[in-house]
Amino acid sequence: MSSQPPNHAPVLPLRPQEPPADPREPLWRDLVGDVLRRERLTQERTLKDVADTARISLPYLSEVERGRKEASSEVLAAAARALGLDLGSLLSRVQTEFTRRTTTARPVPRPYNGLCLAA
């Protein structure tokens, strides 16, 4: 057996490796559910209380909050009113949440100021 080291040199990447960003955008129903649940919990109200006020079945409202159901505009308006919001305010909060999630999920590309070698 030879005592010489193997004929391999360390390979250094020319560009820093960044983890790939998750290309999937959040689903509308997940955003709506998160906003409704957050508002309900902020008001310290139960799911039953909001469902009764909105005249929506408790299981259905629960599924909307969990992002399992796509609610109609009528159901969303009723849930929003039960929480003291109008539909426009609810949709505005959903849009803000969408922007927050998609802005932090995609890093802004930085210019590369490193060494580039070509053979």
C-alpha cells in the first residue's frame, strides 16, 4: 500500500450554495382560514360563538379555518361580519398575509462579487 495521499484536491464552489426557496405559493383557503382564526382568537371568541353569529355550521367554519374548505363569498362575508369586519377588510388582511409569506419565502437575489475562473 502506498503512503502517498490520494490524487484529489478539495473542490470549492464558485458561487455560494443557497437552499432552494419553496416555489409553491400559499393557497387562498389556507390564508383565509389563518386570518379568520387569528381574528377570532384575538377577540377571545369560541368557534361556536362565531359560527352561531354568522349562521354557519360549526364543523364547516372549523374546516374553513383549517383551510380544508373553499368558502363562498357569502360565507366569508358572514364570518367577517360575525367578527366585526366587512368583507373588504377580511380580504385586505388576507392580501397582507399573502404578501408577508411570499416576500419572506423568496430571498432577494444578491449580486455575486466572487472570483470566477474559466478553463
